[in-house]
Amino acid sequence: MLLFTPGPTPVPERVRQAMALPTIHHRTPEFTKIFLETRELLLELFKMKEVIMLASTGTGAMEACVTNLCKKKALVVNAGKFGERFGKIAKAFGKEVVELQYPWDTPAQISDVEKALKDNPDIDAFFIQICESSGGLRHPVEDIAATIKAINPEICVVADGITAVGVEPIDITNIDALIAGSQKALMLPPGLAMIGLSSLALQKIGTGSGFYFNLASELKKQKEGTTAYTAATTLIIGLKEILQIMLKEVGIEEIYDQTDRRATATRVALEAIGLQIYPKKPANAMTAIYDEDAETIRKILKNRYKVNVAGGQEDLKGKLFRINHMGLIEPNEAMWVVNSVEKTLADLGRIEYRGVAAKIFTELYYNEE
Ligand SMILES: *Cc1c(COP(=O)(O)O)cnc(C)c1O
């Protein structure tokens, strides 16, 4: 079975082997060495002033950013389940919330952000997804962040990059907190989250807020090569191994380039067989296809062609299927996916199978080198 869901993604063999070694104690020089090496690699990936690892899923890092970086009022972009989640977290912690809501296929507009800031001068933090995974949508985060900083440089810009870090280059110039999660582009099992932080973010954190997710106490320990509470040792060992592969062996630029070619080739191939790309501005992390037969297509893909892709959520349940591009993926596997989609449409009697999708994918993937 090919796992082509946009999280969790397959864990490379070498990373699984590294995580299979006997457990070591977290308060030892052996683990501190691994921890500090992992921190260095993460700083290289994030290209930010500081970085922090949390033993939680991505949502925990989202919560930590809300509680540590928003004092009073949050501006939140909601164009899907994950944007909606930022608003829910902020409300759960008694913050005031201004929400900019968009259909799941529509990127946030700079003019709406400008207006919201004008109407609410007490907003002190902004929250957005780089890729909103609900619809595979890419928000213009860098441009919005630049606009916000031009209006008020004190506003903390928090970008959920869980399906963007390790997928595509991100301009962090105006981003104060950048969130990543283990089970998406970092090809690890779920359970670890990371946050890159700017100088402004460090200043805003001050003595921190909350207890388990107090970023000040956590960061103090992490700079010393340990964690405030028991470290997620196995996952951190896996993280070190995957970052070694991504940054030192394959090369991050090469990964961005491969992902871009894979995403572009997939989109063009699927459009060529009559399918409709869902978001107005697709992210490279995944291809989301809107189709009334999405559920049947997913079933045939899984049962007949052994390809597991994700569906849609809420209003898009049964209407969407999402193909992952994150991680290190062999082109022959990605080609098999678009080929299987074409064959599936033929099985449904919608088109005649001609091998068009695989041909276009292969040509585009290798011609753009
Ligand atoms: C997966 C994901 C999350 C976090 O989900 P968890 O289940 O808590 O790991 C957050 N934001 C985006 C954009 C995601 O894709």
C-alpha cells in the first residue's frame, strides 16, 4: 500500500532503524549531545533566531503560540479546520478574537487584514496557516506579514507551517513564530512539534505563560541541551536522523525542487484527464481535487491500486481527495498515483484509459530539471 495522505507520511527506513535502538535516559551526556545536534540542525532548517521542540502534536505548538505570544486580542485567518482551530484555542484561553473567514478554496486578502487592524488597533498577534491543509490552499503569508509589520511591527506574526516547513522555501523576514509538526514534511511518527522564533517573539514570551507549554522555561532548558520535562527521546533521535538526511545528504534546496516538480506535474497531469484542482491557489504540500465521486475514487484507488489518499472534511466530506507531496517520494510512486487516478476514472466509465497522466507527469517531472 502506498501511503499518500498529507500526514502522516511514510517514515524512511533509516529513520525507523535509528528509532529502534535501545532507549537511553534523557538526563545523560549521551542524550544532551543528540539534543544539541538536533537543535543545530533545526536552526538551520528554520533559519530563525531560536527554535524549540515540544512533546506534543502540532496543535500543542499552536496552543503554545497563542498562550505565549498573544496577550489580549488575536487576528485569525480561518479558511479551513486548522485556521478555525487557532480561533478556538484563543477563545479557550480567554483572548478576544477577530476572525477573517474565507471559503476553503480562497486565500486570505491583504486588504481584509489591513481593515481588521485599522478597526482593531489593540490586536497584538496574528495567526495564519501557510498551507491550510483542509483544502490544500496556499495563503500569501509572506506578503500579509510584510503588510502587518508596516502597519505595526509589534504585532506578533504566527505562521502554522506544519505543511510548509520542509516543503517549500519560506521567507521568514516578517514571521515571528513558525510552527512545524513531525508527521507531515518531516516524515516522522506523530508526537513532536517545533517552533521557530524571532527576536520579537523571544521578547514577547518574556517569562512565559502557562505551565507545560511555558516557552520561557522550556527554552531555558533546551539551550542547555535538555527539556523541562521528560524529552520525547525516540522522536528526537528520529528527528536528528531525518534532518541529517534532509539538510546534509539530499539537500533542502533539492527537496524543495523535487517537491515543486512533483506537485506541478501532478496538478497538470490530473487536470489533463479532466479533474478539477480545488484551491484557487494550491500549495505544494498536496494536491486537492474536487470531485462528486471523490469517495468512490478513493475506495477504488485503495482497494484496486493500493494507493491511500486522504478525503475531505466537514462540508467537503465525500467531495475532495487529497494527494500528498510532502517528504522524500520516489517519482515512480508519484507517477503510479496519477496513473491509478486515470485508471480509476476509466473504471468508472468517465474516460478512456490512455496513460496520459503518467506520460505528462513523467515529462514534466524530468523536463523541469
Ligand atoms: C496537521 C496539521 C496541524 C496539526 O495537527 P495535529 O493533529 O495536532 O498534529 C496543524 N495545522 C496544519 C496546517 C496541519 O496540516
